[in-house]
Amino acid sequence: MSTIEEQGTSLWQDAWIKLSKNYLALFGLAIIVLLCVVSVLTPWIAPYGYEEQNLLLGATSPSAQHWLGTDIFGRDMLTRIMYGGRVSLTVGFIATAVALVIGVLWGAIAGFVGGRVDAVMMRIVDIMYALPFMIFIVLLMVVFGRNILLLFGAIGAVEWLTMARIVRGQVMALRKQEFVEAAHSLGLSQWTIIRRHIIPNTLGPVIVYTTLTIPSVMLLEAFLSFLGLGIQPPQSSWGLLINYGVETMEEFPWLLIFPGVTLSLTLFALNFLGDGLRDALDPRTSKD
Amino acid sequence: MALLEVNGLKVYFHTRNGVVKAVDDVSFTVDRGETLAIVGESGSGKSVTCYSLLDLLPKPPAKIEGGTALFDGEDLLRCGAKRMRHYRGNDIAVVFQDPMTSLNPYISIGEQLIEPLIYHPDNQRKQSREDARARAIELLVEVGIINPQARFDCYPHEFSGGMRQRVMIAMALINEPRLLICDEPTTALDVTIQAQILELIKKLQQTRDVAVIFISHDLGVVAGIADKVLVMCEGTIREAGDTDAIFYHSQNDYTKKLLNAIPEGAKTLPSRLQADNLLVEVTNLKTHFIDHSKAGRQHKVIKAVDGVSLAIQRGEILGLVGESGSGKSTLGRSILQLAPTTAGQVSFDGNPLTGLDSKQMVPWRRKMQMIFQDPYASLNPRMTVYQTLAEPLLYHGLANSKNIEQQVRQLMDDVGLAHGQMRKYPHEFSGGQRQRIAIGRAIATKPELIIADEPVSALDVTIQAQILDLILDLVERHNLTMLFISHDLSVVRCISDRVMVMNKGVIIEQGDTETLWKNPQQAYTQQLLKAIPIADPRLERSRLSNL
């Protein structure tokens, strides 16, 4: 089967050619890459330490020393946002990846096999939906203790539900298509059919939903951290910064504005990139 | 003065890939009591022409670039939206192709019928509910709905396709239009129903003295119903004239090509049947489904295939005809074990296939392949021609990474595709070329049996002729045995050695093609054969008057 794959890279090559002509998507990609590079290099390039307090300074508005101002403990906001990006981006990407893998596989199998398997798998999804999220997380924390990996797992384990439903719906429609029946009549195994004929054709909605999941995961992390279940101060994340910013919005608006702008920028970039990818991966859109 | 006079109509589509001249300088006239047929293949602009008259095209991308369309002296193309609403449904009505989707499933048909009477914005004949109801019931009687009082409150799903098309026609007629546009009104219907609907349209046109524009790709249908014919291709008129003149004395190459492409007559190639060499044997096969769509606890069992026995000899082309819902497709899929069978046996080359699980089926899958109806749905849109054709070869180990490319080229030669198109995706091909790709995939594993399920039904008539030639050629060169499933009796006649007629899940008659054609035994077969339209106006008129 490897030969097909080697020859089959053309879908991705085509996608790259098309993406490189979509300036909005390229802009999005550039922003994401920039954010990732900055996050990786933060310990070396950050102007201050992330827990470096200056209580005498207190909250000051942006100045030459502190470009984005300082928070109520006199900590540099730029530094806090840079360190926060490390956490937020990691949570965003890893938890979404977890959700993506589980959700797509679960949905594809349920939708493709159908019948009782589908019924059982989707009832499990329903039960998970019905389970109060808070209780689920608290339970995990109690059993496993507080752990950043657990955080990824817990968020991922909640976010995949919707993904599974979307993919299942797509697959049920695809399953009836004649090209899938043709694959059956060629004698391809179920798994090969799912992998080669079903999943690639669900890419469009999956990509769009993924770009929506990443920011929502980042906010979920903030919510958990706010409850004391996620990241703990003095560590920071964008979500946490925004939460604190909201509390002091009236006196020190820059504490809300700058993390907010950063998160929005990421969100825009992801959406542009997602739309671009969806079009680029659809062979029906023209290459020129 | 003619009722409708179209002059120099130009409709262009402004798309991302440039301007498409969908209709380019088209002129024609239609008078009261006259039927004008517009014939052409898909993409010829025949529907766009008519929809532009009623301003039913999406704008953009469509733009009317020029011309006039005088209806009773007023130009429809420049009359403005308000005036257009007055014309639509009132003076000019449309019957659409698909009766399944052109009725609202949530509103009873009676309610939909009286809608234009009660709600049409500037209806002089605006009337009370009771009067409207009485009027609608009158019309239902006229279009041949039995027991209209009771049927008035029924919902569309309670009607069959033919009955729905009758309702659609009643709906079009309710405001007594002077021009009726029928856009392929019988294409989605079975041949026996088609004959009834055509007869109805003809009768209504005569009694009501309306003008009819009849859009169709089927020259047989046109022959019987039209007074004048307009042949369109690529947005332009290729030929126009009286029906007889077009059919008997055509001067135009394209018209001649269309007429020549109509399948008629018997198979000309000799049968390659090898007697006493049984390839497929089916005994008492039953495939039943449970219909989950009905609410409540009692599931209705649909007996799609209900006790079929048949034998396919090596080398023959066996035709299987039947109307929609007769179970012919399910039978084909059941033989290939693609549909779960309920009872009975299928054996291939002496080996029983029923009861094998999907793993045990794999070696047999290689030897029997399927060609599907819709070349748009039967190819994975995300796989290139190369990937589609290479997949079966690599999966069954018939090629390795060294000779795969050469093997795919060979397959492309076999089905008449240029090598340069190897890396293209399905959407870059026309319907006929896609069907060639699908056929290439089916013969890739060098199968012995091919089941072709309506392989040419979605194709234009000239393309259809080419694909049929290709199929015959491949059967010859690759020693194939074929089960050819179709609702189109003329196609089946010109390709098969032997024919089976299927109705309601059982085979009611079978025999040598020509013998069966000349001397059908069952009443159903006789009725079916009588309903086939003939692309010869004189014969077709006499056929219709004898029905």
C-alpha cells in the first residue's frame, strides 16, 4: 500500500500550491508560526522573569520600560503574555489534537459500521454529554491528582464529543455513495475504506470545526485554572490573564485589552488558515 | 403575432473561470395551441433559455446580455420584478423535472394547489377558499387523479412519482396559463408512466389551446409530442423546423449525430455465449429489507428481491430490465454480496458465495466487478485517476511499485483516456469520461463477471452510444460475462444476448432478446414494450393514438 501513499502526496502538494496563493491564509499561517516561535524562545527573549514582582510599581499603563504595562503586582504584562502563550498554545494544540483523533475515529467507525455498533457508540457519546463537565474534571483531579497532562486529556476528552457527531453525520452520508460501494466491490477491507475513502472526504467540516475548537479549548483551560484545577499562579495563561483583566477592567483596562487582543489575533489567524486549508484540500477548487 | 417571440436572446454566465455563453443568439416563436420542443444534450442551454424568460436564473452569475422576449407584445426581459410576478404562474407556468422534490412535503397537495388562487398577489380571479377547493378538485379530475375529494388532503409522500407529476401539472394549470413550459417532465419517470404523462400533456394542450415549450433530451419523446423542434448545442441553435422536417430531412450534422446515436434495433455482434459453461447460478434468492421509516413498532418488510432463480452462462451479456422499485439493482448487488441476502443461494463458477464473510469474499471480489449508474458519485472526488485505477491493482497484488504506472497507462488505453490526464481529479472530467474511469476501475482486476447497473442512464445520448460501444468492445477483448441492468429497453435490446424482465422482486419473463421483443408472453412485458417512445414522428404518432 505504501506506493499509493507515495504517489498520493499530490493532494497535499496541490493543497500547498493552492494555499500559497491564498494571502489571507498565508497571513494566518505566519501569525501562528510567529506565536509558536516566540513561545518556544520566551525563556531567552522575555524582557523580565514571569514571577518578577515590583510591588512598589503596582499597575502602570504602557511605558518605555513596560511596553504593555504591568499588573497589580508590578509584573510586566508582555512577559506574562509571552509565558501565557506557552501554556495556552500547548493546551490549545494538544487538547485539540486529542479531540481530533478520538472524535474522527469514533465518528467514522460509528457512522461506517452503523447498526448496533453505532447505537452503542453514540449512546456513550450521549452519556458523556450528559455528564456534568465539572464533576467529571473534579473526579479526574481527585483520582489522579493535579497534573498538566491530565488537563490536556480531560479537555480533549470533552471536546471530542461534538467532533464525533459531526464526523458521524458526514460518514453516514458518504457511506451510501457509490464510490464507497465500488471500494467494497473491489474487496478493500473496512479499515482501508475508512482510511482512504471516508476520512479524506470529511476533511472540510473537520478542519473548520478544529479551528473553532482551539480557541474554545484555550478558554476552557482558563475556566479550569480559575477554579484552581488548571494552571496555578504565578504561572499564567491567556485565559487566566483575561479572567484577571475582567476583574480590574474599569481601573486598568490594558490588563484586559492586551491578552484579549492576543487571543483574538490567534483566533482570526486560525480561522483564516482553516478556511484556506479547507479550500486547498478540496480538489474541486481550481489551482489557479 | 405569435404568443411568444424570442429574438437574439443571449445569456452569459460570469464565472471565476471566465464567461460562459450559455445561450448565444437564440430566436424562436411559439403560438397558441402549438408545442415547441427544445432538444439538446446537457449543457446545451435549453433549460437556461426557458428559465431566463421567467427570470428564474441566479443573477449573478447569469446575466442577460441581449435580445428580446415578447410575450403578447410585452418584453419579458425588461418588464421588471413586479410585472414578472404577475406573469409567473398566471400567464406562464412551469412543470419541473423531478416531481419528488418540487412539491413541499409538509403541505397537503390540495393546499399547495389552491395557493396560487388564494395568495397570488394580483390575481383578478381571487376567490374564496371553497371556490378554490372546488376548482382544484375539478383540475385533479382533469389530470386523472382518482377520488380527488379524498386525495385533496393527502401529503406528497402518499403519491407515486407519476401521480405527483400529475399534481404538478394541475398546479401549473390552475391559473389557466397561456404558455406552459415543461422541463424534462417525464425524465424521472418510468416508461409506462411517461407514456401516460405525455398523453395527458397532449390532451390538455388540445382542449385548453395553450402553447407548450417542451424541453427534453429524448428524441423519442419529442417525436410524438412536438409540432416544431429546436435543436440546441453549446448555447446556439443548430437547427429549427417542423418535427417531420427535422427527423426525416435534417440538413445539420449535429442533428444527424443525435438521431444516429439513438439506440435502436438488435445487437449486431454475435453472441459469445458458451453453452453449458455456467458462471453464475442463483437459486431462490431473497433480499428483504426492514423499512425503518414508518413510525411505530411495526416494521414493514420490503421484499426487494423475492425468490429469484437465474443462470448466467460464460460469455453472454444478460440484460435485466424493470421499472424503478422492481428490485433489479438490489438483485445485482445481492449477486455480488454487496447487499445482505435473506435466503437462497448464489454460486460463482460452482462455488457458493452466500454465507461467506467479508474476508472470505476478498479473492472472489477480484473476479466480479460492478459499474455504477452515476459517474459523479461513483468516483472518490479526492483521488486522481491514477490513484483510482492503481488502488485495485495494488490491493490485490496484481502490480508492484515498478510496473504500476505502466499498468495504469494500459488501463487508460483500454478505456480510451489520454495518458496526460492521469493526475487529474474526477471533477475535471465530463460525465462520459468519468464513466470511462469507472469502467477502467472495474476491469482493472481482470474480472470474469461485470454487473453494470444502469451504466449509461446518466449520460447524454451521443456519449451513451460511445460508452455502449466501449462496453461491447471490452466484453469482446477481455472475455467478460455481463449482467446489464437498465430501465431503458432500447439500450438493453441493442446490447444483450438474452433478457430478463423483473417486476416487484420477481423475474416474470426471460428469453432470447429478439424472441422476447417480437413475441412477449406476459401482459406486463407487452405493456412495457408498447410504452417505449420511438424516435420517428409518424410511427410515434400512430403508436400514441393506438394506446
